[in-house]
Amino acid sequence: MANIKPVSDLRNYNEVLRDIAVGEPVYLTKNGRGRYAIVDIEEYEKLKASLKLLSQLARGEQSGKEKGWLNMKQVEALLEQENG
């Protein structure tokens, strides 16, 4: 179940922070509407890494569409060139 608290609960932030766990953020509301999410740093780092990977995959897909795709032999040849 989602852990939702009013932002005013931050006055007692130790209690709010105690409720945070990996995969279980605390959602803070302001005037009854979702406003912030507090996540464990490990979860935050995972999210950042996932976004970076998705961005790189999207760039690769765009490059493939614009410049054409490589087959496996072409990829292996490029890797051999890079590794000398």
C-alpha cells in the first residue's frame, strides 16, 4: 500500500524518514494533491541508471533508423578494431 502523508508531517521528519524503504517511497501531499516523493538513495540511484540506459537505447535506435543497422559480424569487427 502506498505511504502517503501530508507535507506538514515533515515537521517530524524523523518519523517520515523511518517509513522510507527501497521500493517503498513516501509520497507527500500539499493541499490534498500529490506534490513530492521521498525515496531511498539506493532506489534513486537505480532510477537514474535506468533513465540513462533508456536514453542511450533511444539514441541507438534513432541512430539505427537514420544511419542503418549493423549485423552481428559488423558489430564484432568494430569491437575487434576498438580492442586492437
